[in-house]
Amino acid sequence: MTKMMPSLVMIAVTTALVGCNQSETQDPKVTINKNPYPSTYQVLPSTKTIIKNATVLTGTGEKLENADVIMIDGKINAVGENLTADGATIIDAQGKWVTPGIIDVHSHLGVYPSPNAESHNDGNEMTNPITAEVWAEHSVWPQDPGFNRARAGGVTTMQILPGSANLIGGRGVTLKNVPSESMQAMKFPDAPYGLKMACGENPKSLYGSRSELPMTRMGNMAGYRQAFIEATEYKRAWDKYEADYAAGKNAVAPKRDLTLDTLKGVLEGEILIHNHCYKAEEMVMMIDLGKEFNYHSGTFHHAIEAYKIADTLAENGNCAAMWPDWWGFKLEAYDMVLENVAIVDAVKNSCAVVHSDSPVTIQRLNQESAKIMHNANASGFNYTEEQAISWITVNAAKSLGIADKTGSLSVGKNADVVIWNVNPFSVYAKAEQVFIDGAKVFDHQDTRYQAQSDFLLGQE
């Protein structure tokens, strides 16, 4: 009897049935939506614009005299002398200065808004030393009048952070400083999330009863370590699930945990650390904590004693976000020097940043930087405007993980630009015009570009 070969049709049908049987053994893949509250930001209408004859600080260490800046389609198109752009709106900036938009890496606008009322104090979830599950963006009140005042000070981008009550206080969010009715419409597209952590006195003094941790700085470190041990196991479980599912096994997804979702994001390098930390020895320990659990320790905020470990910060790629002269208000903020920012900045490959942590100071970060430059130069440094502007522009953008998009007047970057009436480091400096993505959002001389919060309308 002749043995018959199976037909190609039979082979195809059999293969298809086997494939169906394999797929039917698996449930639909479970995924974590890493951005469930996505940005709805839309660039405001703009025109092709050329700013002429200004003193330009590029944010990259250059100072250009009698220079021009061209903005087209929301981007920096060109920077230089004697530039032209057909059909462009021309702004004569003779005698004026132009800089990148100011970036504040540490703000609580919208979560501790003005008016400062108990019902609006939404920045600290003081219910547990570890509250990585909370997100500052869920508390942001976009009608906070402080956003408008910051814009009038040249601030185009800011990170809104939870407070510093907890060891791990929750996620921060980076916003574009545009008038808006919703947080999502301010949310900087594709900016990484930040995670607020806090060293020292705040968490140990808020908690610290005999029945709960932390009571001491030892307890602080134990709390961080325990949280990241749990996060490591959580990540391992999800990694195994992903691998098993890809291999066609009947994988069962781990149970979701909002706290560990955020810490897993840190371990995967998707969420950047922003750590309230004053003392040198604690910053060094936090660097080692990151190495223990294989994540980067990010930016240290306030960093009163950063000058003591400037080399270590630079070697490890840490930014330090500092004040010019706030100190002495508690013991861990005692050992300050007025040259702190300059000492950090003087080290090769450093990342010195000036931040506000204040609804008032955010309105004049240019003059806060001027104080640093003055005090440093009085002590023998030789800082210039083109160097100092980096503390509130490109270095701040680096800290937030958005330096490829903003922070300098580089061709192709977002046209976030400020025109100042005089040298921005002068006590007489005012932001005359402010642009975000090439669209004018503030004009000192034109009330059409002086947004008012809905909250304030009709109150005068």
C-alpha cells in the first residue's frame, strides 16, 4: 500500500490549530500603564519671530553681543549676528538681554498654592514614612496665581514636588508654565517623573515614636533600604512574568502595588530621584544607597553642605540644587558657606542648580543667582553672566531629564525664551517678554499677555 504524504493544506491547518491551542493557554498579557494621566499640552499659536540686536546668553557658556535669535514653529531656528528670516515678526531688542527660559527644579506651586489655606495644603501625605504611591500632579491646582507671578519672573518650566515630611514622599511632575484649566494641559510632554525623597530631620522628627520607624537617622536608612528591598523583589516578579509570558507559559501577573510601581520605575531608570538632603555625610550615604540597589541617586536639593563633597557629586553625576543664602534655620542647615554653589560649579563635570522652594523666590531666580555670583567673586572666583545663567537654565534642565528639549538657546530646542529690559542679574531687571515654544505667554507692556487666575477675576 502506498503511503500518502499529507497535503500542504493539511499541514497549514494543523499548524494553525497548534498555534491556536498554544495561545488559548495564556490569559491576555497584563501591562502597567506608566502614564495614565498623559499630557494634553498643546503649543499655543505663534508666528515666525526674530529678536534683533540683543545681548544673548545662550545657556551653553556663550555671551553674544548685538545678536539675533530666530524662533520658527516653536523651535530655536538660529542664533547669531545679522540674521534674517523672511516674513518674520521683528522685535528690536537693542540694549536688552535675551536668555533661555528659567527652570525651577523645586517648586510647590499648585500643591501649596496661594492663597495659603488649610483646604489647599496638599503637598505632604503625612500618613506613612513611605508614600511613593502618591503623585504631586493629583494635587496641582492650575489656577494658583503663583504660576502667573512666576511667569512674570521669566519661569517657563518647573518641577512640582511633594513636601519633605516622608522618607519617600511621592512623585513630582514637570510642568510648562502656561495658563491652563487642567494639570494635564501644563504637563511637559515626555518629561521623566521625579521621586521626592528626604533625609535627616524632617522624617525622623515627624514620625519617630517608640512604635514606628524612623526615630533616628539609622531608622531613616533602614526605611529606605527596606522599601527598595521590596521594590527589588517586585521588579523581579514582574520581570519573571514578562519572560514567562514571552516564552508562552501560562504566566500569572503579580498583584499591582502603587507604591512599588513607583520604586520599580526608579530601579528601571525611568523615574529620577530628587532628594531633600542638607548634610554632606547623608548625601554620600544616599549615593551608596543608590549603588546598593543599582539606581542613580539623582539630584540633591537644598544641599547646604554640597561644597564639602563637590568632587564626589561630580564623579557620581549628581546635580545639587541650592539656595544662595538660606541657612541656619535648623541644625542640619547650619554649616553653610555663601560660596556653596560656586564651589560645586567649579568642579569639572559638575551640575550646580539654583532652586526656589518658595512661591516668592521663584519670581526672581535671576537675582538669586546674581547674589551667588557677587558673593563668589568677592571671595576670589571669577564668574560671569554667561556662566551663572546655566544654574537656572541648562543645568536645571539636566536635573529634570529634559536638557535635550529645553534649557539653552540651541538650534532645534524648544523656543523657551526671555527678553529682559537690562542685564538679568541686575536688581533692576524685569522680564519684558516671555515665550514658551515660541508663543508669547507674557508681556510686561501688554495686558493681553498678563494672564489672571480665574480665582482672582472679579475680586478687585
